[in-house]
Amino acid sequence: MVKHPPIGTDTLVGDILRNYPALREKVAELFGPECVSCRSNRHETITYTSWHKGLDPEVVVRTLNDALKKK
């Protein structure tokens, strides 16, 4: 059985903020501080927000999962 990381490209930004509060600063660093308090983050995936901010979603997922391992 393959173990998948907890955060994927289809994970909602709001779910990350709710389930992994230690990643709030990293989310703000990647997407901007406005994304932490935006109500739309409950409906936007990592892929969508990355595209909107001009980032590679795979790199964002890797960064968030690496940061989660360190917490």
C-alpha cells in the first residue's frame, strides 16, 4: 500500500488552514497574507490558487508537505 502525503493538489486551501494551523505562515508566504483571511479559500484548491498566483501546484504541495513534516 502506498502512503500518500496529507496535502495534495486537490486539497482546499481552507482545509489546510483548518486542519494544519501550523502552516498558516507558510500559506501566507506562498499565496500572500490575503489568502489566509479570504473566505474563498474554503472553495479553492491548491491547483487553482497556485495557478491564480503564478505558481506550480506540485512545488506548492511539496513545500507544504515538507513544512508539515518539520512541525
